[in-house]
Amino acid sequence: MPAFSANAEVRSEISRSTNHPDAFDAAMARRFMFRVNFRPLAGEQRLALFAELTGQPTSVNQTRILAGLAQLTLGHFANSRKRVDALRLGADAWLHELQEEYAAKATAPRRIGF
């Protein structure tokens, strides 16, 4: 077995995510090599993504409901899609799942730390 060398290159990759990047102090923020900020989807993006994922144009009622979910993100779609796929739900049920996901995150505690 070769001995450990102080000159050996050690490579590791760690991915982190947070909903509260503004809560980091400067020392913590420096530990992130890349910072990607995903903002909520614009109204047109919400409609287009919903139509694409359901495979059908949005109805007037669906458009109205999606317009009211102003802080909807890709994460909401990803989380609700898992349930939609598992249960084989249609567009209206998917929209209900999105609303539930949106409400759950909106009311989740905002505490940071352990």
C-alpha cells in the first residue's frame, strides 16, 4: 500500500443548496464555489411549463389559478410532479398538487440551523 503523500491531490465535490443565501456570513459564503439563484417563475413561464408538462393548453380557470401563485418555482413543479407521476393524475389534479406544494412551502417555518 503506498504511503500518503502531502502532495497528493484530493478531489471531492459537495453540492449544497439553501432557501436563505442572505443568511450566510462572509466566511460561509466563501465556501461556495458557484452560486446559482433560482427566482420564482414569471407568469408566462408558469403557464408554459404547466402546459408543457400536462401536454395540453391551460384552461381559463387554470390560467387564473397559476396567475395567483406568484412565487411558484421549479422546485414546486418538481416536487408535485413526483406525486402526479406516481398517481397518474391529470392536469386539474396536478394543479391542485401545485397549490398544495405552494401552500406547504409558504407556511413552512423559516428557522435556520440545528
